[in-house]
Amino acid sequence: MRKGWMLGAVAAFAAAFTAAVAVPRMRNTAKAPEAQAATSSDSAKAPGANATPAPDTAACMADAKPANFNFTLKDIDGKDVKLADYKGKVILLDFWATWCGPCKIEIPAFIDLYNTYKPQGFEVVSVVLLDRFVNAKPFALKMKMNYPVLDGDPQQNKIDDAYGPLFGLPMSFLISRDGLVCRKHLGLPAMKDGKEPDAKTVKDIFEAEIKALL
């Protein structure tokens, strides 16, 4: 989210099945439909080294910092959504784009987890970055996304200051009821040697982390 985000735009389609799509850390308000592929995942709490590791169920990192809720973003219907309205709940805050291949792997898991744990105080809040937000609504309808889809592009710089550096998409944060950022994942979790985990592994890891905070 500094000027030069578009420098990596040439390789998006090659990145469709990598764990994360990297973006240069430079401020810019221009929309970039594509970005260069990354080959590794940078999870704040890395799972084990096995191909399908047992999820780490410790609730929160020892050095967890307060989340920034000072954002009001538009949803796909043009309505204002305040992140502060979700305080007191366990939040999965996900930054993504419609062109991002790894994002398409995690979204079905988020849909299922939201259905399962919403009654217990769990929320998924997704924020679209580096994309034309007009693409978000048809994408969300096609994927049957049942949680908020918000436009982060107008506040890219502020989001990067609060949650960055955002080196790639997707990038997700798990926030506890008391407002601490307990987990973060750059790309899909459980990466090994640059190989992409399957959808079940991704879901299992997120589910373990969510349940530990509920």
C-alpha cells in the first residue's frame, strides 16, 4: 500500500494456485487487478512441519497487540459498516481480492465456519483490496458469501498503517473478544516448501484457532 503496488501486476494468473499473492509495500490508490505470486506463507504462529499438521490451539500470542477498529467501510450494497460494531466478538478479519487464487480456496471454509460459529459470537469481516469493488458483489453472490464484504481500497493507506505491512493477499487476522490480534496469516496457513495446503487443512487450522477464542 505504498506507491508501486502495481509493479507486481504481471504475474497474477501464474499466481492463481500459490499460497499468497505478494504486493509491493508502497502506497497507492490505483486499482491493481493482478499481482506477483509469492511462494511462502508467513503465519504469526506457524503450525508443525508436517504436510497436514495438528492445529496449534493456543488461544492468543503472548505479544498480541490491540486491533484498530477505527474504520467505516462501504459494503457491496453501498451501506456504511463500522468495524467498531463488532467489538466484543471473535472476528476473522480477511483482506482479499476477487482475482486472488488462494482467496478462493479459503472463502468456502470461512462460509462454513461463519454458519457454525456465528451463534457463539463469531464474525467474519472481509475487506477487498487492490481490486475494482464493482467485481465484489457478483463474486460474493457466486461464492454465496454470507458475511460482510467491504471496500478497503479508499482507505488502503490507513489499513496498511493499522494492519500492515500487508505484503500479500490473502492476509487474515483473528481478533479476540477483548480486541487483541491473536493470530495472523499471510496466505494460506500450513504451507510446506511452498506447497499449497488442501481446503480441509485450511479449514481445520482456522477452526481450531477460532474455537480457542470463543
